[in-house]
Amino acid sequence: MKIEILESALDDLRAGQTFYEGQRAGLGNYFLDSLFSDIESLLITASVHSIHFDRYHRLLSKRFPFAVYYRKEGDTVRIYAVLDCRRDPERAAERLK
């Protein structure tokens, strides 16, 4: 199995890194390390997470209030978005339509 992170999800990760780096030096890199570790866990746990917005599995990050929205397509796990759970859920719904 392989993991593919779409450009839109990479943009989400960069935005999260920028936000946390602005909070405290080094926190942005810790954010990325943590989220990539969560994403890597999908090699073992893909498809066990609940389905949201009718088609995406949602993995909740262990250390940050972020959700990874993905789909398992054949032998590939595609990451579509990495969204801040503190934001309006309607925004996430619009993004994942």
C-alpha cells in the first residue's frame, strides 16, 4: 500500500505549519512531524476510521486539533484535506464537496 498526499492537503499542512510556527519557534516543525506520523499510521489502519461527508474517512490527529480526510482507492490511500477541527464544520463540508 502507498500513501498519496494531494497538493490541496499539502497546502493545508503548510498553512498549519505556518500558524504553529508563529505561535512558538519550532512548533511548526513539530506539527508537521506529528501529522506525517499520523498519516503514516494509515499504512496499517486505513479504512477503519469513520466516514464523513458521505465519502471520506476521517483520521483525527493525536496531538493537534486537525483531521485528515482520506479515501482508500485500491492499494493507495489518498489524502484530500488536513483541516483544523476548531473551524466551522460547514467550511469543511464545502471544501470536501
